[in-house]
Amino acid sequence: MKTSVRIGFVGIGRMGSNMARCLHEKGFTIAAVNDRIPANMIEISRELNCEASPNPARVAELAEVIVTVVSDDGAMEELYSEANDCALLCYAAGRLFINCATVTPDLHVRIERSVEARGGSTLEACMASSITQARQGTLYFICGGKRSAFEKATPFLEAMGSRLRYVGRSGEGAKVKALVNMVMNCNTAALAEGLALGDALGLDLPVLREVFQQTGAASRVLETDGEDMELRSHDCFFSAAHAAKDSGIAMQLAQSAGLNLPVARATLEQYRLLVASGKGELDKSGIAELTFKDRGARRS
């Protein structure tokens, strides 16, 4: 699909850069990009023949649709700061902001309110996928916000993804995404323990993984992370630091709902331990470093 709508990206790390490339290759006009790391910004701007903007406000000035792909609440709050003349709100009127980060639900609600007060619209489009899917245009988007914003964003999301799920008002998408990642992280931790115990018992791990796959132990995480855990190959697709952040968001939601989630809490503790040991930039599969014998990050 080719369109004359100008698109900007704020946050062009592993995910954002590949989403921008995907849209560019499908004929969309990328007008500007901005990132905290200048080298990333300059490289992708040259590749996509667009401006490397000095700040987010400039991206919003040049583009009609702005996709944000940042890491956490602090980064999102800075992007939408009312006190910062370099922030996105300076050019909110008439703009559509598609926010893809996994952040706390209340923050999405506050951002929506601020943008709408200035004549713009927002949609949270949380991604339940990784780098490969971003490059291929097969992301899974969990969307929350006004239905009208979702409909405006749909052509762009369909170009970047294979599945869109609209789940309700602002904040609802973030809640669903937090639970997706909470369950995924629990599955990852459980798989690491199962494989570590199998290894300690002298079992053949490829055979064990095959048996897991053919029985009730099967999971998507087993397919993506099982061999990596065995081989200690933890190239990052979804970092341990992000796993800790997202499980933390889910535990905050559980606390607000008055629920005790011991498995999720234990998983969060494991990921926080991994981050504290200096391994936060490993893939989430790196949690296996805490469970296999004779690996340096084991809990004392």
C-alpha cells in the first residue's frame, strides 16, 4: 500500500528501525526519525532517505503519524512532557500518535488526555512479537484507545503486522500486553528449570526438549528458547531487562487488584536477579544462567 501520509519514528532501536524499514519498503513515506543514540538515528535516516531530527518535536512537526517505540515509562513521560519544548506535544494538533511501548496502563491514559486536549489522537499498539516479525511485517498488535484512533491507525498497523486486536479503551491494551509477557516470562523460567534439572540428572537435552514438545510441557517458549538455553546462546530478541520491567508492571496490576501471584512474583525475582548480575541485556532465555549447574549467575 502506497500513501502520501508522512510518518515519523521516535525510538529506532532493534524494533523501531525494522518497523520503519518495513513501512519504507511497502511504499510509505518516512519523513523523520529521532533516537537517543545519534549513530542509530543517522544510519537509519540515510537508509530511508529521511531527516534525522534533533528532537521528538521536530518529528511531530514533519509527520502526520508518529510511531513511538521506547523502552519504559520514563522515556514515554519525557516524550510527552508538557514542560519540554522539544517534546511531541508541541505539534500534537492533527497528529496521530501510535505508541508501541509496554508501559503502565495509567500512563497511556494520561498521554491520551494530553494529546486530545491539543487536538491530536493516540493509540496504544503494544507488540506481542520480536525483531524478526518487525522486519517481516508480521507483528501482533494489541490495541487500546478510541475506536476512531484505531481505525485511523489500521492501514499503518496492517502494513507492519499480521494480526491486530482492538481490546478497548486506553490502558486496556497495556494491561493485556503486561499479562501476555507475565505468562511468557513464567513459562520461560519454568522451562529453564526443567532443562536445568534434566541436565543435572544426566538426561539428553535434545531428547528431553522433543518429549516436552510432544506432551503437556509444550510451549511457544520451548520452540524459541529451549535450544538457546542448552547452548547458552542468548542473542537478544527480548531482553531480560525488559522481561523484568514487564513482569513488574503485571505485579503492580495484581497488587491493585488484590491478587497474590506467587509464581509471577518468583519469576520477577529471578529476572531482577539476572539484571542485578549484569546480564540484563541478554535475551530472556538468559534466565537459564540462574538454574543450570556450573553457570556463573546462579543464585547463592
